Amino acid sequence: MKLRSGACLTAILLASCGGGAPSGVSTAPSSGMTRVLGEASVSDCPNGGVVLAQGIDQNGNGLLEDVEIQDTVVVCHGTNGADGHDTLVTTTPIDAGAACPGGGTRVEAGLDVNDDGVLSSDEVQTTQNVCSGADGQDGQDGATVLIRLDTTPPSGSCPNGGTTVSSGVDVNEDRQLQSTEITATSTLCNGADGAAGQDGATVLLRLDTTSPSDSCPNGGTTVNSGVDVNDDGQLQDTEITTSSTVCNGLPRGTVLTGSFTIANDMDLAALSSYQEITGDLIVRANGLTAVRLPNLLKIGGELDVDDSAVLAAIELPKLTEVGRNLDVNASALTSFDASGLVSVGGYFYLHSGQVASLGLSSLHDVASMFALVGIKQLSIVLGALVEVGGAVQLSSLESPDVDFPVLEAAGWLVLNGISVGVGATEDAVLSFPVLTDVASGVQLAALDQTVVDLPLLASVGGGVYLNGLTNMSISIPTLVGVSGDVGIETVQLSELSFPALDHVGGGWRVSGSNIGTVDLAALRVVHDMAWTSVQTLTGLSLPALANVQASFSVRGMPALTSLSVPQLSTIPGSFTLSDNSSLPTLAGFSLLQTVSYLDLAGNAALVDLGLSALDSVSGWISIHDNPLSECKIEAFAARLSLAPANDAVWISTGYVPCDGVTCSTGRCVVDCSVPEEYQCWSTFHEPQVAAGGRSSCGVRADGTVACWGWSSSGLNGGPAGRVWQKVRMSERWDSPSLCGLTQDFQVRCWGAGFTDQSMLERSSGVSDVCVGGSHACVVRTGGASVCVPSWTFGDLYGESLAPSGAFTKIACGEHHTCAIVTDGSIACWGLNHLGQTVAPTTGSYVGIAARLHTTCAIRDDATLVCWGDEDARHLTSGVPAGAYKAVTVGHGFACAIRVSDDNVVCWGDGAASVQPTGAYSLIDAGIYHMCGIATDHSAACWGADNYGQATVPVGFP
């Protein structure tokens, strides 16, 4: 609730407001008084009048002395009506009592019937008591409330003129009520002249006490005025013509309970003596140029300053504590003084484009984020700030020099958008000389010509991300461990140096960058490592790297001439070196013995493999478009323990036949008399098919992709230069999308897009992939699932919000996902309006499939179970008995391959549910059609074919 400053109202001719005495001294309340100074001049009052003085009886002697006079006013008599009588007003002091606990003044008014110039008791028509305000708190003076009377010339609203009553707090304490200090006004109009021989109409004044309310939290007084139409001597409600309310001021020097909003100077003045606010302090005064609260010590809630075009200074020098957030957004701010501030219970956020002075010398701890945003030429030493519970964020700063000399720990370190001004000769400097631990991550983004000083940083609990860094170097000499990923993208660095870095819990990935030198001398352990399109790096040495838990790749590095990883003996995933046009040899991998997948392609200077210790490839081999002699390849292939059955060995300049090559089980033997490189498969590569809405796709035996049906031209082939294991299609009728799993167990998607598809493509060691109606998911090495929503539909029902856990297989419906957990159980998430995510809670499962709103799974005993959309087709209740090794789900039907004879068994209805004859090794259902691969490696589709989706092209697979 917003509290506004106010005053204790006196009367039309006087002012009274409580004042305080020094601590320990008891005083009677001071009273508002008036004094007649003399007759008004004829020039001022043609019909006569008086000059009145008004003020506060400060010394309590019952007299208004000259030094106590605050204002004077001339009160003129109105023009006499013929045979009329004057209206007289008298004031009499009132002692403290029941009527006025603090004393006050009695105001009496009436007609001078006997024309003797004295208001006798029988002539009094109205009486009002104007009470003085209560005493101010001992030891502090109350704010002075002044009343000013101004003559109002005749006008349309006051034909005979009148008097304007103005009231307000004496903010600048000059004992004059300035126009800027007026908070309430009321105009009392003179009555019309009486007719000849008749009294003129009487103007009456009535003061009503105003109860506390939202507009007057501490109550106040309402001044009512009007003409006594019925001549009864009382101002009735129906006779009131003007009203104005003057609010009592806040009690001074006490704790303010609740929240307070500063909307103008008066609010600021009312708050100026407070030491504590239990709630929020909110500044929403667009006309204020400064907020100065010299006595404020504590804010229990938030300090919230919204953007103001003119607010230039915030001065809170004694403020020591903010209970929750401190949020200042003021674009014109040039000075911020909170030099006594020690703690902030929430976040500290300061956004200003011009602040030159920032007083935070005592700030010791911030519970959440500490952020300085959008500030030019900022130079500050945060000499007391030891710990920030959340992020330290410095964003959009120009030419800063910011030093955190004692900051030891933070949740995040985010430095973003730091630059130097045009023509600047010195670097921007961000210094953290004793920061040793960052709990969640370090992000440096869009920094230009910036020195980031982190000489003691030893541990990062999450990841380290560098993006868009230019004209600078990065060196963290003491960093030992990073728990998450290290991601480096589009940087231009003369040096990248982490000489003490021992382990990276996640992946190390560098892409699209120019880097002069790299120092990773101590790096020993990393989950996976990828260097992609690093243009200027000439040498990469990883002398201590001995443990890569997944894949290792170096791609598109044209300047790279040397690559040395002498301690690495095993790569559990893929080992990829491609498009490194200056790299002559892989002799730097002198101890490498075992890899799962070997991919060497497009290395134009690679004349020597140099993999002298490599003797085992557990998956497939792809070596092509390198200037290697055939006999070197022969010698290399002859000594390898090659892939098991069904995996490929591909060594060629392209997709050419195996002429002149003898193939035997698990071995590819080269005939060196053939003058060309070659391709050879250890066994026949099993083709794959996938059915969607109005189209179908499949993988040929040579690893290429073909599609047929509606919009197939946009799906054919897929991303160039890939060898595919399998593809999966969405069920969308109007916007088909396709994701494929490559031979090196990476995923690529095309057709209709997915939000942040790069999340899928960064996944290496992928074991399974699925595409639903609104999302796509993969299962990575180790079982973690990554899902992304589509551009079109987004994440409507949480279908792409994969839970934590390790999975083996995954299936996507229209808006839901189910996966088999490594312990054999099933987890589902997403839309559940038909029970499609209510998976069985017992049993162990080895296979799973989903479409639309239905999911089916195969138990470890080869029996089937389905759940979700039942309707009239009995998909979940009509599951056939028996043993099955594969299952698929369409729209209103499902099919499975029987273990005993490889025949297809279907249930439900629709054209696609017609069971094909013959034995099948693979089946996949679309919406209204279905495709499969027979045991003789031929392909077939059946069901709806109105777009050609069930017409397999000639020559496939």
C-alpha cells in the first residue's frame, strides 16, 4: 500500500502541528495561533479589513511572538449590502482536554447584528474547534504544516471573489509555504451582496476528521465550505460547495510497518527521517531527479527503482541491509551511494547507462545474483564483497575497470557484452584476484579487448562457455577441474591457456574460431573432445590426455600441421579426423590401441596414418579421400582386429564397387594390383525403412537415404557426406520431418525443423532416435535422453522435457514420449489425456513403439502390452498372445513380428492393418500405411497409397 505524506490541518486562519522536544523533556503540545497586526490599508481593502499573523506557539507561552510568525494575510471585509451586517470571526485558545487532547483553537463566526464591531455571544452562529496535533516523538521534530490564505479575485466560480486556503508540509523548513509544497487547496467564495434592508448570506466553514484510509493512511482533516442557504447557522452536507482533505503526516523517527511508494517530493520528505521500512521501498517518481534518504538503515523487503528519465542520484549512505532484492533500473542515473550497505537478501541488480559514481564499499554478501548492466566508464572496487550465492553478472559495460579484490566464491560468473569505447586505447579490465570457486558455471560472451583476470580460479562446478570473444586472450592458470562441458565458439583469441586443467566432466568442444596458441598441458580426462573449424591453430598438443570416455574428433582445421596425443590408448566411441587439409600424419597418437569407429576423410595432406599401435576397431572403419597409398592401407587393414558381423569396413575415394577385393568374415583383404582405392563391407549392410504421414523413407545397403510419396524430394538424401544406419519419420501429415542415425552414431535431422536442433546434433554416441508429431529425442552413450520440440508446435505438453535417468530405447508419439530405462522398466512423459503415458509398473521390457496416442512394448519374455488410446479398435485390449520380437503402432492399428516364423501379425482396423505374407525382419507403421524389410532384404509397403507413400521405388534398397 502506498503511504503519502500529510499534515495536521488547522483552520482557515491558523496552522497547528505537533512538534517535538529534546529527548527526556516533557512539553505541552505547541498550538497554532493567529494575531491581529492592525487594520488593512484602504488600497488593499476598500471596505476595510485586518492584517492577520499566523504561526506556532513554539515556546508555549500562549502568545504569538514576532519570531513565531510564519505568515501574514490580509482579510478584507466584503462590500456592504444595503442595511446589511458584517460577518465576524473570533478565535479563542483551547486548553488540552476531552475536546482537544492536544489543545487548540475555537473558531466562532456570526453576523454583527448591532454593528458594534464585536462578535457577542448572542451573535455567534457557528462554532468549530480546531485541535492541535499530538506531540512529535521525543528527540525529533515533527514536520511543520503550513496554511496559506490567498485572495481570490472575482471569477466565474466565485462572482464576488473569495479566499483560497492552501496547505502542505514545510519541506525545506523555511517557514514559508512554497507553491511546490502545497498538497491541498480549497477556495471559499464571498457571498453575494444582500438586498437593501436584508442581511447578506453567511459563508460557513466546517472541519471534519478524516479516518485512516488508503489515500490518508494516518487520517487527516477535511475542510468543507459553503453558503448557509437556510440561515440555520450550520453548514449542512447539501450546502457544501468545496471540500479538500489534508492528510496527517507519518509519525517521524519510527519504524514504518509495511511498504512505501515514493511518487513525489512530499513522499520523499515524509520518509526522510525513517530508519527502517519493514516492507518494500518502491520508487515510481518520474519527475524526481534525486532520492536522498540520509537516515534509512534497513529495508525488510525489496528496494525497487523503476526506470526514470531524469533520476540522476540515489543516496542511501546509512542503509546497511536489504531483506530481499535490490533492483535499480534508471537510465539517467549518474550517482548511486549505498556506501553503508552490507547485505542483500536476494539479488542486486543495477541497470544504468551513465552512472559515474557507485558507492558500494561495505557490501559484503549477496544471497542471489549480483548484476551491473548497461553502464559506461564504470570504475569500481568492491572491496568487501566476499561471496555471491548466485551469479556475478557484468553485462553491456563500456570501458569498465571493475575489481572484486576479496570475492572468493560465486554461483555463476557471467561476463557478457563488454567492450571499449570508440578510440579507447586501454583494455576493459574485469579482475577477480582471489576467486577460487564457481559453483555452477562460467560464461564469457561478446567480449572485445577485455582483460579477464582469474589468477586463482581452481574449480568450476558446472561448465565453462566462451562465445564471441575478440581481440583478447584467455588464461586461467590455476583451473584444475570443470564438472560440466567446456564450450568455445566463434572466438578470436591470441591465446587459450588452461595449463593446470586436469579433468573435464563433460565434453570439450571448440568450433568456428580463430585461436593462436593452446595450452592444455595437464588435461588428463575428458568425456568427449571435438575441435571443429578452428581456422588459425597450427599445432595441438595434449601431452597428458589419457582418458577419453566417448568420442574424439578434429574437423575442418586447415592450418593444423601437428596433432599430438601421445598418452591416449582407447577411444570408446568414434575417432574422427576429417577435412584437415594440412595435417600430414597421425603419428602423434603413438599409444592409441582401440577405437570403436574410425573415420578418416578429406585430409588432403594425410600421407601417413602413423597409427602404429592401433590393433582393434570394434565398430566400423571409414577411410576415404586421403592421399594414402593402397599398400599402406593394406598393411594397416591386415593387422587390425576388425568389426564383428553386420558392421562395415569402408575404404575408398567414394561409393565405388569392391572390384578386385577379397572379403572374408571380419576381415577386408586388399589386392594391391588394383590401381584404385576401394569400398568393402564385411557382410551385407541391412537396409532400413520408416513410414510417416504421406511419405516413406529408407536407408539403402550403401548407407544413402531414399524417400518416396508426398514431398519426398525435400527429404531425399539428407545432409551430404553421411553414411546412415537408420532413419525415423514424424507422423505429421503436412510437414514431414526426418532424423537419421549416422554410421558414427551421430544424429542429423532435416525436413520440418526442430527448436535448437543443435542440441540433438551435438549428441555423440547416439544409440536410438525417435521423431514424434511435435518433437524429436535421442538416447546418448550412457543412456541420457535429449529431446527438442518442433518449431511449429513447441513444447505444448512437456513431451520433449526428458526426465533424468539412463535409457536404452525411446519412442515418440504425437505429444508424448516413452523410453525403456536401463533396469528394464518404462518411463513416459508428455500429454496423457488418453492414458498414453500411464506405463505398466511391473515387468522388464526390451522393445517399445509409439504413434499418435498409443504406446506398445515387448516384455523380456517376448509378450506384448499396449496402453493409451483404446476407442473402438481395441488396440490396448486386443493385443494378440504369443512371442514377438518387433512391434510398431499406426493410427488405429498395430503390428508385430512373430518370433516363431518372422510373420507379421496385426490388430485394430484400417487398410494398413491387412497382414502381409512372408517373413520380415523390420516393420514400421505410418498413419495409414506401413513399410517393412523382408528377411531376403527386399522392401515392401502396404496400406494407403494416395500420395505414393506405399509404392517402393525401383532399385530400393
